[in-house]
Amino acid sequence: MTEAVDGIQIEEALQIIDSGLGDFIKRDLLTSSEVADLLLDLRSVLTFVPVEPAQPASSN
């Protein structure tokens, strides 16, 4: 990963982890798709890089 992860992304990732673990702790078994979904959610939050609007070209 070339971009730095900011504090907001880390907070969002921690919220996802806390929510997922809270749901999973009540159960004995997890499906692989549930674990994959949690990991994909984390990956999408941690790799999100906002796209800045393109600067209009100057007409010099």
C-alpha cells in the first residue's frame, strides 16, 4: 500500500472490527463468507483514497 492510512480510516476499521466481533462472539460457528465479508469491508476502508477533482487547465 503506497498511501498512508489516516486516523479516520483507522477509526472506521476499528468500528467494523468491534461490530463484527460483537456479532461473532455470540456464535460457535462462522461461515467463510461472513469472515470474507468482514475482511473485505476492512480492506475497502483501509485502502480508500479520496479522488481530488481535476484542476481546470489554465488558458494562458
